[in-house]
Amino acid sequence: MQDATSASAVKYFFGRISRDEAEETLRAAGVREGLYLLRESIAKAGDYVLSICHHSGYVNWRVQNDVNELN
């Protein structure tokens, strides 16, 4: 089995930042439709959150870390 690329090795990964910090980072980058970043979940250790600019706002999707399946 091949190793997955480490999240910290990609330029869109911002580590353990809050939702507010993620939205401020996206705002500073220009709030363009589809602009996104990946961050570690503060609420659920081991999970990630995909924060996306959508319809002039933001959506945040939690990506659950489950070694047995993809969520």
C-alpha cells in the first residue's frame, strides 16, 4: 500500500486553526468561489475540516478520520 501525502506537506494545509482564523485567511486571499483550505479540527482531535468559499460566504466540512473507512 502506498503512503498518503502528509497533510502538512501541501500548501493548502493550515494546521490547527479555528473556524474564525480559517475564514479570515480565506477573506485575506480574496473570497473567490471555490477557494479552500484544509485545517485540523479543534473540536474533534484527529479529524480535519475543509473550509470553502461558497456563494460569498463560507462552508466548513468536517472530514472524519476513520482507519476502517472513508467518511
